[in-house]
Amino acid sequence: MKIVILDGYAANPGDISWESIASQGELTVYDRTENTPQAIIKAIGEAEIVFTNKTLLPAEVLTQVPHVKYVGILATGYNVIDLEVARKQGITVTNIPGYSTQSVAQFTMALLLEMCHHIGQHTEEVYDGRWSISKDFSYWSTPLMELAGKTMGIIGFGSIGRETAKLAQAFGMNVLVMATHKEPELETPTCRYASFRKILAESDVISLHCPLTSDTKHLIRKSTIKEMKDGVMLINTARGPLIKEQDLADALNSGKVAQAAVDVVYTEPIAIDNPLLKAKNCIITPHIAWAPKEARTQLIQIASDNLKAFINGTPQNVVGL
């Protein structure tokens, strides 16, 4: 059985073994495959098993590789494949849920703590000599913030949102959460369900952890920002299009939003004309919340387990049913 990985470098630049997958067939790993139908079809070759992260598998590719029986998405999101065509061709498609819960929640709090303390900036200023010439024993160049007693609004209360809520409460924050399906047993004295408008109106920090759908695209835009507290802080580790970026840039530049930290943007890699690049008080990281080695190791192990389950006739983590 021939197995091909179309874009292995993103999940595994060489620090993790592919052996758990290689042991199940004849494996070919491409670091990257050009996102053109011709290049993708050529890379797939005669493989029956295909793994992809962000390399697209649209109808014009799938219809040309009728021998493919299984596609493993090396991510949680599966919008890279035409599921309707895959279903018609009898292709089983699986994804990797839950592999980065701890990592993304941790990264969310790292972004928040950076906005509270500006650790990177203060470190640079120490090395620039500004502390050395200070008249006082202590030096800071930005306002510093304590989280205890502040309110975090969490949009989306899946596994990552729940873990983020736990961490926020550990810092003494009160948490308001919005979810499609409420589970009252998850509420605590410091973590309560709330409406979107209540979260906008009362949160000192808003963190996005919801999926991208037609209902959530541009969830954060001029009209919803207007309902937020003056000086709110915004974090996005979910999906870039949840935010209308020009509207957020305008709010940052006006001071309505005091600070923002985003690990995802509308177009990735980031476009050079993205308005957030010129906005005030905006931290932008290059989509790395999911990427600690521990999370990527778990991703590859789940991918291997998914393939093994498919071969054994009991597929798991199947999408598009």
C-alpha cells in the first residue's frame, strides 16, 4: 500500500519520526507540494493513502485520482478537501481533533501576559541601556496590568475555550463564555455562560475560540467593537476571518481597543498590506499556537492511529458523514 504525505514540513520539519505511519505501507513524504492541480496529482501518483495539511484537494484533483481510498487531514480543520466529491468517490476522510488544546490555551495566556507586562519590550530596553540610566531602582515604559478581578470573555467553549477558561480563573479572572450548546455543569462561581452582547459590554479581555462559519465570519467588526468596553484587549488564536481586520486596525489606532494579539490573520502567510501591520499596539505571531513539539507529536500519533483504524475497517475521527 502506497502512502504519500503532501506537505509534511509544517507539522514535522524533521524533529519527529514518521515511523508510525511508515510502518503501515510504502511512505513518500514531500515537505511541500505546489498548490496546483497538476503538481498535487503528480505528487499523489499511485498512492491509495494521502495525508495533507494545507495542500488543497478540490474536485479537479480528486476526480483524477480514483485509486485514492483514504485522506488523512493533518489538522483539525478540513476545508482543504471537497468533501462532497470525496464522499461520491468512496474516500474516507479523517481529521485530528484535540491534539493542541493545551498548547493553544497556553499560548492564549502567553499573549495576554505579554499585553499585561510587555516583557519583550522591557527586555530590549534593558539591553538598550535604559534601565542603566534610570534615576530609580525600577523602570517601566508602559502601563502594567494585573489580571486578578478582570473579566475575560471567551467566544467558543470547546476544548480550547474550556482550557483557556481554567487558566484564566487560575489567574483570578472572572470568565464569561458564549457557546452554541450550553452545559450548565461546566459553570463555576467564576465562569458563567453569557450572551454575545453581555460579553462585549462587560469583558476587559475577549478571546476568540470559535470555528469559522458563515455566522462567525467578521464576528469582530466595527459594529460589535462599538459595543465593547473602551480599552478592551482582544486575542485571536482561532481563525483570521473572524475579524474584519481594517475595523480592528481602526479601533486600535483610535484607542477604542487598547491592545490586540493575533496568531491568525485573514490571509496566511500575512499579506504585506495587512492593515494590522501598521496598527498601534498589535502583537502578531505567525500561526504558531498549535506548534509545540508535544502537540505535533500527538498530531502525528493520532494520524497514525486514524490510518490503522481505517485499515482495520473501523475508521475513527471521520469527517463529512
